[in-house]
Amino acid sequence: MTEGVVRWGLVGCGDIAEKRVASALRESRGSVLLGVARARAALAADFAARHGARRSYPDWRELVRDPEIDAVYVATPVRHHMEQTVAAAEAGKHVLCEKPMALGVAECERMIAAARSHGVRLGVAYYRHHYPVVRRLRELLASGEIGRPVLAEIQAFEAFDVPPSHPRAWFLRKADAGGGPMFDFGSHRIEVLLDLLGPPDEVRGFSANVRFNERDVEDTAIAHLRFPSGALAVLTVTHAALESRDTLDLYGSLGSAHAPVLNDGALRIVTAAGARDESHPPHANRHQPLVEDFVNALLTEREPAVTGALGLAVNRVLAAIDER
């Protein structure tokens, strides 16, 4: 790092990189997007030009070897996360990796070991950790206003049916994605549950192909979690339902908190004193607080808020859900 600036290399120029990651790397304080890698050279060069990166690479290994790059953002399909993260760590680069962290627990452990061995930081892109509404839920639990946590219920429904030629079709291939909606957006909600309630001591999962029987991954799944405090949680995800849902309901012994659309930040708090409504919207670019925290962690030599250890904890829950 030079003069308090983290110079980024972005591996993977797909949908999420286009929509949010590239701009977050470019616009965060103390951060500059230096180079991007994509297998098709012309598309890599075009992406670099549109997002202000000075360099493009058709081979991600060239980006990782670039001595002027300080940190690598891995935004490729899940099956590549472990190889690319380990290679970046071995090259002395810090890594911020998309979620879920890897295909399985063993891969996560190898990524963490590589980062530790080479003295670099490792983070995972669970950006909802930085949502103001999630921070508010932490405060409600810490203050005791809604009492002891009893039950959390999360529903995440997203209708998703694309042909094999679609750029996002890899989400429906187990070898590429690790699983269906539970791996994709369910992993985000698992991280929120772990953030609020800690690591669970028991996990049970149910999954099915209710609508899309030909798929390699489930289209619907439910996770039941029990926490050391005694609190329970139910997480339901699906690609098969028409209605979209993004709810979080947290019930305590003295009250409750309800986010009807977690991504919007509206929150209703109910206690014996009555009900009140609050608003805690996320940043316009949901990835930017995540990137800013990671950059600050590098510049101040601390751990990022969302570490590889937290990514591993989420993957442990995913593995337990998938045991069926």
C-alpha cells in the first residue's frame, strides 16, 4: 500500500461486479481500482475502461502476480473462490471474497490457513452485516428492550428461472454454486442470524425441488437452528414461489422487532409500551460500507468486521442444512 491507499484488483466482471463491486472499490475512501481480470480480453478491457481501472488481464493469475496490487476482490462463481483466494494470499495480497465463501468447510479452512500463513487479511462479502437496521437489531438485543431472544423467523423468496445460456445460470449448477437459494441468498440471512444470536449448537435442514424437478440444486429449503441461549430460528428460502419476500421477525420475551423488507431498512418495534416505526435504510451501494470497512482494516492493521472465520461459520451451517 502506498500513501494510505489500497490498490485493488478485481477478479470476475459479472453481474455483481458490474452493479456494485467495481464502483465500491473505486469510490471508497483510501481505495482505488487498479486492475480487473476476465477470461475474454476484450470484455476485460471494456469493463476496465468503463470503471476507471488502468489495467485489464485475460488471466486472473496475471492480476494476482501484479506487484502493484495490494488487495484482490474475488467475484467469480463459488467453485473458483478457494483457488483464487489461496493464490492471492500466496502472492501476498489481502482478499475480500464474495459469498458464500467456498463450496464447503474444508475449502474455507484452506483459505483461512493460506491467509494466516502469508500474513494477509481475509474477508467475506456478507454486506448485510453493515446494514444500519441490523446494527439497530443488535442494539435492541444488547439493551434488553425486547428482552431475551426467543424466536427469529426469516423468509427470503426470489422467483428465479433462467435458461442454460443465461449469464447467471451457474447459480443452478451445484458444482459451480454449491447449492440453490440457500447457498446464494440464504447464506446472507444465516450470517445475520449468527450476528444477532451467535453460533448455533444445532442445525437441521429440509430441501426440495417443489417446482423445478430438473434442477441440479434445490429450489426451496428450510433451516431450523437452535442457539445456546435457547432461542430458535427458522429460515425459509425459495426460487419457486411467485411472491417476493425479504422479511425478518425477531421475537423476545419483552417485545419484538419486525423488518418487512430487510433490504429497505424499515423496522417496527413492539413492546408493552406500544409499537413504533423506525427507518434505517442501507447505503445506496450495499457493498460500499463492506469495502470501506475492509480498506480501513488494512490501513489500520485490524481485522475486518466480516472475517474468514465468520465465512467459515456460515459454511458450517450450510453444510449441516445440506446433510439430508
